[in-house]
Amino acid sequence: MLCTIEEKRLKDAEERERLRLEEAKEERRLVEQRAQMQGVFHEEEIRKLKEMEQKDKNKERIFLVGEQSIEEEKKKIETEEKEIAFLRTRYEKEKQARIEEVCRELSPPIPTLQKGHRAPQFIPRPPTMDSRRPTTTLRL
């Protein structure tokens, strides 16, 4: 019976050692699993942070593009307004020139210039006894 008690103690000690080893193994597995989960969580947090940063950058780019397009539109409108003003000024000058031209055409002719440009006029003279010609050419 001594052998059996001694064997039983030995068997119990071996069983306790086996259980301790299993528990240590399970503990290591749980630690590794926890570390892996924390790593995945950490990576997920980094990914979310990068996504948020990218969204912020995209929003800023969209804002800047919007601002840039607004500025471009303002410049385009300003250029068009300048062109319209230039064309309006040119039209007014041409209109004024036409009005002045019409006014010049309607102004009375200058007598000295009128003589050179006019065709000779025939003024009838009263017939004289010496000449029986009905008209003569007279230049003014």
C-alpha cells in the first residue's frame, strides 16, 4: 500500500504539473491573442486616423479648388466687363465720329473751296446787238 500511496502522490504531482503547464500554455495563447487583437485595433485606429486626415485634405482641396474657380470666374467676369466697356467706348467714339461727319456734311461750304469744285455755270445774259449768242460761260 505504500507504493500505492507514493504512486498516488506522484500521480497527483504529475497531474498538477500537467494542469499547470496547460494553464501556462493557455495563458500564453491568451496573451498572444490579446496582443494580436490590440495590434489589429491599433492598425484600425491608424487607418481611421489616416482616412480622417485624407478626408480633411480632400475637403481643403475642394475648398481651394472652389476658391480658385470663384477667383477665375471673377477674373473672367472682370475681363468681360473690361471688354464690354472698351467696345462701348469704341462704339461711342465711332458714333460721335459719324455724327460729326454728318454735321460736317451739313455745314455750309467754304466759298473759296466752292469755286474750285463747282462746274462752270451758265448765266444767261441779255442779248446785245453785237452778239446773238444767248448765253456765255461765267466762272465764279
